[in-house]
Amino acid sequence: MTQLKGWRDIPIGGVILEGGNAVEYRTGGWRAFRPVFGQAPCIHCFQCWLFCPDSSILVDAENEKMAGFDLDHCKGCGICASVCPVNAKVIRQAGEKLNRDDPRLCIRMVEEGKME
Amino acid sequence: MSKYEALTGDQAVATAMRQINPDVVAAYPITPQTETVEFFAEYVANGEVTTEFICVESEHSAMSACVGASLAGARVMTATSSQGLALMWEIVYIAASYRCPIVMSLVNRALSGPINIHCDHSDVMGMRDSGWIILFSENCQEAYDNIIQAVRIAEHPDVLLPVVVCQDGFITSHAMERVEVYDDAEVQAFVGTYRPKWSILDVDNPKTYGALHFYDYYYESKRQQAEAMAHAQRPILEVTNEFNRQFNRHYGLFEAYRLDDADVAIVVANSTAGTTKVVVDSLRAQGLKVGLLKPRVFRPFPAKELANALCHLKAVGVMDRSIAFGSMNNAGPLFLELTAALAIHGVHIPIADYIFGLGGRDIKPGEIESVYRDLLRIAETGKVERLVTYLSVRE
Ligand code: SF4
Ligand code: SF4
């Protein structure tokens, strides 16, 4: 945790003087649900990366692979799980509705802090 | 060379705006401010100013555009009244907390409801804690002069707060008066060029404006804003004194009219102060020692200075053109602030509040005289029988 500054030491008007420092603000603590991998294998289509509103999908650029979740900033919105085409194709019984934490999924949303 | 022109209050403000030639004006017409926007739009159309005039679809958008332009480093002005200000509300607070030196002409008009288009001060009193510097103007000349000074006050590096300049709806805004209009070049030299500290358009030095402040920094940001307001008086007076010297005026935090040797005085802002001066003169001619204090700078509230100016009196009457509903005795905001200021500075004199002129109800010299007579009685007995009186309301 960085040392919090006093009111005399911060720029007026709430301006942040350096660019690109949102990364220092760890919003992961706001999360109620956490994305984790399930059984269905990822096809590295990057749909989750494209849609994640918090730039929290990690990418292995060299190997062009989706590489997991940045849990310091992921807010657990579940958009990645919603857009994941592998999730959509998980075989289910007629009329069956999958829970968001179903182990058969590719991206599962599990309750934060709950032991599995 | 300055010249005298017959101008309405709205026109006087538009004239000042033409001379200031701000970078951006975003405004929406609303009675009784409309003329200002109309005149200014004409200046834009005629090429008399180089201002980017943004025709918006509402006052909420007007103030939003002002904030955006101000953060971009522009010198920004706007004008509104009553409901227009009410619609701006959300962004009015944001303008102050982002420290945008925006200048607003506010033509005071009663807030709905019931709907009304005429003068009272309920609109400005609603923004009194919003973080804007608030200046009152008795007449067209003062409105014109205050607008010019407001630019310098707002942009003063030790202030950087938005400033609102008030004048009374219709009474001042639509009354034609003799106004001394200064030379364009002189006004331009006085206001100078705005050199913003930062600009959102400075892409080589990216900054974040309007970031979320939680329990970790919101409080510090507000503490800083309080500090800016607490120290705004000195720069306000610096600008005022420079203006006085250059244009031969006598502005201060307030105007004291025949106050020094008075026994009783009325405190009243804007146009009614003008009527009150006439009453003071006529009562003085009868040998009654009455005076007037006309506030000019309402925010930051000059508590100590007001207490000093009033401490020799035997009774003070505040005339409020709005009601602070549910406050102590449903008194007016000016009264509430002034009584607190006097008490804190150890001035214990009888004081009473007189609500008047709501929704444009006419206030006549006879009624102001009745206030003085009341105050003279209070001075004699030392007793305030009615803390709040509603002047000229039908029973
Ligand atoms: S849960 Fe939301 S924030 Fe977290 S990685 Fe998925 S899309 Fe991004
Ligand atoms: S959307 Fe699903 S399949 Fe595509 S990269 Fe993300 S996790 Fe892998």
C-alpha cells in the first residue's frame, strides 16, 4: 500500500498528474465473484480479452494465448464468462440451465472466498 | 476612453462578455437572463468575438460543457436564472470541486413552485454551499463591473474557483440604466490572458480529471477546497482594488452607506439596496440616524468584517429575499449567516429578519421605512418582539 498523502500535498481539483497509473489502484477487492478455469479447454479466441471492461484478461503475447485473470483488478463482473464461446458450447441436457460455477464450463464464476 | 451607454442589466453583462471575449460560452436561454444570451449570440454571429458559442439543449449540458472546456484550459462563461441553475445543480458542485474558474451571470429569479419568473434570491441561496464565489450587484453598472472582476478573481492562481455574479431579475436585468462602458482594450488588458495550470488537451502530459475519490482522498480534496475559499478574500480584494484604481470605482467586500454614525441599519443585497439608500437619505433629513450595509461578496462570507462594520449599532435589520425553510424561525439565509457571524465575533446587538419581495413582489420605500421605524423602536427598548417579519404579505 502506498503512503496516503495529506491535503496540502495533492494537486488541486482532484487531478492525477501522471498518466497510466490506474494499474496502481487495486480494485480486485471489490469482487464478489471470481473467474476461474473449469474443465472445458480454452480455444484462445480472445473474446474475453476483447470484452473485459477492466483489462483483466492476461495474455501470453508471444505464444498468442489467453493466460488467466489479473485478480488485482478483475471486478468479477462475469462478462468474460458470458462471452466465452466455449462456455456456450458446453454440452448440456435438453432444457438444462448451467450454473455459473458449473465445473464443465471453460470460465466459471465462483463465489469469492468460498472454499471449493 | 470610456463612454456612457443606456443598457439593461442583461445587456451590460453581454457587453462585458463581448469585451472579455472568452474562449467558450455555453448557455441556454431562460427568463430573465435570455437577453444576455441573445445579445452574445449576436456578437458571435457578427464576428465581434472569437468565442466558441455552444448552443446546448439544457442547462445541465451548459454547465457540463463549461466544465469540459474549462478543464481543456479555456476561459469559460455562462449565464442562467432560477430553474436553469436548478437544472445545472449537479455540475455546479463539480465545477467548484474541479476548481474550474468559470464565470456565471445569474439573474436572480424565484425558484418554482409555484412557477414564477420574477425576482427573488431563492436560486442563488440554493448554491450558497456549492463552493462558488458569490458576488451581488445593486444595478447594471455593478453587474458589468463585477463580471469583469469575476474573471480575474476566478482565475487568480490562489483562488481557481468559479464565480457567480448576481443581479435582480427584471428589476436590474430589464431596467435600462446609464452604464459607464470602458474601452474594449482597457477591459482586455485588465482581464489579460488566462494561463491554465493544466489542460486536458495537453496530450504529451496526460492527466486524469474527475477520478474517483473514496474515503481515502475525498475528504482531503474537500479540505483543500475549504482552504481555497478560506483564503479567497485576499485575492478578491487585490483584484477589486486594482479595478477600483484603474476604473475609478469604490468596491469592497460590502458597501457601507451612511453607516458610521448610524444607530440602526438595514443589511440588504442587490437592487433593494438602491431603494434603501433613498429611504436612508429621507430619514436622515428628518434627523434619524439610519444607515445601510449592502453585501457584495457573499461567498466567502466576510464574517469578521461585517461584525466590525455593524458592532456600533443599536439594532440591525436584515432583509432577506428568500426563506431558508425549516431553519431557525424560518428565517432567511442572510440573517442566519449574519447572526452567527455577530455572535461568534462577540457582537450582541438586537437583530431581526424581514422577508420581502418573494416572486417579484414589489418592495416600496414606505415598507423599507417601516423596517427602519421598527428598528428604531427595537433600539430604544432593546427587545426584538418578532424575529422574522414577512413584509407586505397579505394576511
Ligand atoms: S470477471 Fe469481468 S473483470 Fe474479471 S476478468 Fe472477467 S470480464 Fe474481466
Ligand atoms: S473467451 Fe473463452 S475460449 Fe476465448 S480466450 Fe477467453 S476463455 Fe479462452
